[in-house]
Amino acid sequence: MAILFDSTSRLFTLTTAHSMYQMKADRYGVLLHTWFGMKGSAFDYSYRIAYADRGFSGNPYDAGDDRTYSLDALPLEFPAYGSGDYRAAALKVRYPDGTSACDLRYLKHEIREGKYSLPGLPALYDAPDQEQQAHETPAPAGCRCGSRSDTLIITLEDTRRMFYVHLYYGVMEDLDIITRAVCVENHSEDDIYLENIQSVCVDYLHGEYDLHTFYGRHVKERNYQRSPLMHGSQSVGSTRGTSSHQYNPFLILSDRDTTEDTGNCYGFSFLYSGDFLGNAELDQYNQTRLLLGIHPDNFCYCVKPAERFYAPEAALAYSAQGLGRLSRIFHQAYRTHLCRGKWTAKRRPVLLNDWEGVYFDFDGDKLIQMARDAADLGIELFVMDDGWFGKRDLDVSGLGDWTVNEKKLGCTLKELSDQIHGLGLQFGIWFEPEGINEDSDLYREHPDWAFTVPGKQPTRSRLQLLLDFSREDVREYIFSHICQVLDSARIEYLKWDLNRSLADLYSASLPAKRQGEVMHRYVLGLYDMLEKLTQRYPDMLIEGCSGGGGRFDAGMLYYTPQIWCSDDTDAIERLSIQYGTSFGYPVSTMGSHVSHCPNEQTRRITPLNTRATVAMSGTFGYELDVNKMTEDEKTIVKAQIREFKEYYDLIQYGDYYRLTDPDTADAYHGWEFAAEDGSEALLCIVALQIHPNGPGRWMCLKGLNADSIYTVNDEEYPGDVLMNGGLLLPTAAEEYESFRIHIVECPAV
């Protein structure tokens, strides 16, 4: 059992393969956080707490005359607002009398075998889901699909006896993951209002930490940022209705000297696709508090008598072997215990998306011509992007009218799909179900379905508004029309897009005092739609997208096993984007394509081979007009596709190593995929700069077996030599040239 409880000291100790998490209900029933870090003896780590009489730090009434006991200085597992702890709180409730001061005490606990799930919300699971088992998809080498898990539920009660707080802990021992979730249960006779609820709080008694965050903007997402914690609060978050291009709901705390391969670090990933807040606070006593949960700015949720509110899950991991090991913990967990369905372990097809090739300028004949050339190249899936429906020749009209424009296509969708399948290709299609144009039949019929504030002109973006997905009637209408399209033809892939942030939040289905629920209900509505879609079409590959990476989060991966990483398809820009993404998310989730040159976003020209090297470090596909390619380029593409298929399992399921930072690398940037057993590796290199008469460059490999001999370009090297002395890199003949070097373990003699 990975969960131990000492009934005498009321001490809870949770252990994974290499980490330990501990808390304790003290003599007053306050739940203290005592440890999160390296696995050790199940000793009571509360001995580390220093009790002292501290000025202006008050004492609970039941502590009597003990001035050394103050919640303002103690490490707390789930701190509530108004309790005498003046640091950032994990919970704030408004009682029926308008007050908010709350005091939570331990009531009981329950230990269960297996991992809990959450109603209507994504969560890690502890065994392959039944959907995947039904397909009998064999797991590739290095893909561990089983995990031993246990659940702990600790129930706290507020001292006014109006509600319970159930703290959920999932201990996924083999994966080195501990999950957190929270449920608030109203057991009074009155409504209570949640004004702030965080899914995780971890207090560190001491230490000098760096905070690692991932910031950006549209077409420049998840830039890596590392900052030392200073006194006060440092936070990232989103109030855009999505996890956003600007900040990602994944944070890391680390020791100051932590590197890729050494040092302590702690990862916090939020399984949620809406507004979030991640906050790190260094307090007056040099203690650090890390909070992660729903952003309170657009949140106020009414919990009626006997109702429960479930806050989203957060996944926590610890590594004593640096940032690289921490990333690989999340990669393994998310590949095998977050992503679901047929495509979790099945090889995904190499696709051609028509968007950057033709944009809105196409008809059925043009698409068939592109598909024919794509099939000749070895491409397996043809995707028709925006422009196939309603009145949609630009992005200013038609959104919401999910009827096929047969006049534009020159045929029915079934006829188009049949022709593409006749070429030996699968067929995919693009949707933006959450959006609506004012110039659409749907808006003219149901203007109240769009988010607008009564008496105020709406905020437009791309001349579009957003549908109120918090409403079931709106969702049912859109879902039925999407299904009509999907049922009308043979369609194996769906790209679900969203191209603006939420604004003007108002739902006609809720009273004034409950408008603070709209944003969260919107996300629940999105999840409801996606769950129905995955259940109705279990064989369909669904790719998430929000103008690229505007909703690249663990919550979406529960429904869509891959997400379009960024609308920026420039290979050199993608180095930084995919580098930052790799800290919290596996390569198998990153939608990445080879696009045309000069690049649409940057006008940069890069070699076709380099564009493939970068795109292969993702789901891999093409986004250009293949009809305009030269014969030499087509020959190169055929070889790229064959190579990607050859290395597919190594890339998608192997251990990923960041060898350099592309923003600071001198001349060469490198990364590596290594088989879990060290039997082979693929080294990827991009030359960022060309220096005349430059020095030699070496790249030290990782993840090999030190005692084995490896073949590299027909030369043999011991594994320890390649990892310590490095591999001499080829000299680049042109700027942005790339190299893919296969390293293979020699058979034992």
C-alpha cells in the first residue's frame, strides 16, 4: 500500500517509486503539510516545524494561551481565507450572512484501492481505459500501460458546520505521480458561495527556490522562464477563458543549482483548460507556498444544500535527478494514463493539412489534386481545413453554420471523402464549434446564444463571437449539427479549433447572482461536448487547437491525444516553442508540420530537411501545397516519411532529452530520443549559426548503457564515451542545416 496512516499521530504518508508526500492532523485538527520530496523513512517530519511567539501572527482560540501556535507561520495542507493565515489561501467561501472567515479541521479519512475519478472533469487513470482495451491495440515497446494506484480522501469540516472539504489524493506509485483534487460539499440548509478554490497547496518550510514558468503569445507560446523567488508573490495565470497562449498551467519549483540532470525539482500540472492561477509566495519566515487552481477573478460558484462542487485535478511530481527526469515522469504519465482511446498506443497517420497550401481558395477538384500527389508521397491522411461550410470564403462570416458548401466543393462531402479514400488516404476535417459570426444564419436565428452583455456592444475578435457553451441547449444544437456532418461521410480525423479569447461573459440561462459560474460552466460544457464526441466516434483521431497553442494543457489531452502546438510553423521558431512545451508535455502530444518556404509567419527560408527534423519531434505532417513541389522535393519528402515511420516508436515513446537550450545555444541546438532500455537513440541537431573557420562541436548523449558498444555512422563507440566525451558533430554547410543521427547498440558478444 502506497498510503500509510499512523492512527496515534494521525500522520499520512504517501509514497511513489521515488517520492514521498506527508501531512498530519495535529492536536487541534489542523491539517499540516510536513513533506514533499525525496522518498525516505515514514518518519513524522513535523519535527522540523519551529514554533515561536511571533508578533502580529494571531493564535486560534482553542490554542488558549499558547502564543507559539499560529496558522500564520505553520505549513498548511489546505489553508482557508480568514483563519489567521495571511498568506494566499486555497479556499475562500462566502457564507449566507456575507462573512468569509473560515476555519477547517480534520474530521475523517478514507483509503481506497485504485485511482479516483472526477465527474465531468479530466483525471489521470490507473489502468488502460475500457475503450482502448476494446480495440485490443498492442502497446509499443517502452509504453507502460498499467500503474499501481491508491486513493486517499481526507475530509475537513469548517468549524461553523456548514460544509465539508474533501481532499482527494491519487498515489500512482509506478509513475512517480501524486494527484490532488478538491470537493466542497454543502451540508447546511443555505446556499454558500465559493469565491476561490485552489486544487493544490504545498508549503515548504525552507529552501531557496527558482520558479520555472512558460509564457508567450499567439505564434510564440511556452517560452521557458526561470526566476529566483523573492519575498512576496510571483504568479502566472489566465483570465481569457482558456489556459491561453500567454501562460501555461504547468509550473516547476527547483533548487537554485538544479540542472537538467542534477538537483531537486517539483512539477505542478493543472488538468484544466480554462482560467487558472499559479502562485508562488515567499513569506516573512522564508517559507514558500505554491498554489495552483482556478483563477478567482471570474469565479464565484453557488453550492446549494446537499450539492457538491469538484475542483479540477492537479498532478504533482518530484525529481532528485534534475529537470530532465521530472519531464520524463510527466511524459510517461500523460502518454499512458491521461490520453485515452485507440490513438494512445496506435501509430498515428502522417497527414497533409491544406491550410497553408490553399487557405480559403479551393474547390473539390483542387483538394483531390492535392490528395493525389499526397498519396504518391506516402502521406496517409488528408485534412480539409477551414472554408468548407456555410458562407465561408474569408474568416468574417459563416462560423456556426455547419452545413457543407456543396457549391464550393462541387460535390457532396461523401463524394469528396470517397474520392480521397479511393486514393488510399484517410480523410479529416476542421471545425470551430465554439465560435459564431454575426454574419451567419445561426446568429440571426439565435443571437442570445452568443456571449454578449445586455446593453453593451460586444468585443469582437476576427469579427466573431463565442457561443455560450455553459448552456446545454446550445451544446446540443452544435453537437447534433457536427454529428450530421461526420455521419454524412467517412471521416477519420477532426481538428477542434478556437480562435479567440472569451469576453462579455453573460449567460441568459443563469440569474444575476450566479453569473460568476459562467466561465467554469463553459469549460465543463466543452468537456461534455468532447466526451460525447469521443464516445460516439471512438475510432476518430481528434486534435485540439486554439489558434495553435492557446489551449495546450493537460485537461485537453484527456479528450484529444494531440494538440496543434502553435500556428507558427517556422522550423527555427518551433525549436523554442517545442523546447518549452517539452518540460511538461510529451512529444506525442505536439502537433507539428512541415510548411512551405518562405514561412508564412516569419518569411524565413529553411532547408526542407530541417523542417522535417523539427516536425518529426511531434506528431508529424505537412502543411503546404504539394502540387507546387519540385520532383527533387517530392523525393526528399518520400524519404522523410519512410524515416519517420522507421523511428516512430523511438520518437513517440522513447525517453526525451533536452541537450541544449535553443535560445542560448552557441551554433548548434540538439535534442535526443533514447529507447527506455538504451538499445538505440536518435540525435537531432540544427545548426543555428555558421562561423567561418569555427571550432569543433561535440554533443554528449544521454540514456545509453555505459557498458555497451554503439554504432554511429559505421563507427563504434562505448556508451560511456558517447555520454561523457560526446559525439563530434558534422560541420554544417549552410545556416539552419540539420542532422538526424541514429545510434544503435551492438549485439552482445
